[in-house]
Amino acid sequence: MNTLMADPWFAGLPLKDRKTMLAATEHLRLRPGEMLFRQGDQPSGFYALLRGTVKMSTLNENGREAILIILDVAAWFGEISLIDGLPRTHDATALDEVELLVLPPVMFAQLMSRNSFAVAIAGMLATRIRRLYGIVEDASLRSVRARVARRLQLLAEVASQRSGNAIVPVTQEALAMMLGISRQTLSRELQFFSQSGFISLAYGKIEIVSQNGLFTFCDKE
């Protein structure tokens, strides 16, 4: 419960809804590289991450992977297919040892009949749509440096909400895939931000040292 309360969305639910959700969930564990679901699968639950990280990605017909986001502890996900009844839009894969809670579709549907829960889900979707619009805008209008800065800002914002620090648990390879740029191009930009004192690079993670420093590059075309 304490882990999940790190997510502002879950923490903002009425106590009655939180208790109903937790009472109906089941535990699930995944090994590194194991898939939670594949693109095209029928929805099988609403998920919460208790431990580990999960990547949401897709493959094109040539086998090239695009990573959309890396989800970490306390994140809830998987609601879209439960709402529209259509197959999963992306793959979800464990990057390390993962522990999840799974809320069955039937219970999700029952909770959606509660105004408080339905409004909360609408708020979750609105937040994600705003972020998606920002990502599309970045890809169309921003320079590579501005795109990297803005994505780091976004990831740091999410990490800060859940863990209280601005340490982004993402590899450089995964971040390059998220941005649709080469690993070499990303490395050059990260070195620039590191040498400027805005970030600190470590294995499998990036610490945001100065969000204000990154912000100065976010709106540059």
C-alpha cells in the first residue's frame, strides 16, 4: 500500500475505491525479458508496478523496436484496452525482476460504474494525452537538443512524483529509442548536458541535477 501511495493518481482516489481495488487484485511476477502482454492481445487486467521496470514498445515489420516509455514502481497502466474493448496497442516487457498487482477486467468495469473512479481514470487519460501532444510537438518542431531536454524533464517529473528524487531509471539505448534518434546522437547531447552540470550519468539511470538548466534548452527550435 505504501508503495502504491507514491503515485499521485492512486493516492488521490477515495479510500473506498483504493480498498476495493486492492482487495480484488492478484499478484504476478515476471522474469527479466518476460512479456506481460503483446500487441494484439485481448485486455486481461489493469496493472500496478510494485517492483522493477516495464517497457512499453512496438515493433515494425522489419523488426525495428520503438520504445514509448519505461514504467517504474507505483505506475498504474493498461486501462485503454479495458475502456474501449480493443486489443492491446503495444508490447509490455519486464526489464528486470518485476512484481505487479493485477486488477481483473470485471472488477475494473464495476469500478468504472463509480463516479469517483471514472473521473479519476478520465484524469489519468487527460494527463497522458497532454504528454503525448507534447511529444508529437517536440518531434515536429524542436531541435534534437531541445527534444532530449524536454524528455528528460518529463521523465524527471514522473520520477519525482513517485520517488521524491529526479533519478530517471532508463538506459541511454532505451532513451534513444524513445526519441527516435541514434545512440551516438543521444550520447553527444547527454555529454553536453553532463559537462554543463545539468545531469549526472550512471549505469542504467540519469540523475537530473538542474531542472532549471535543462529548462533553458526546452523551447529552442
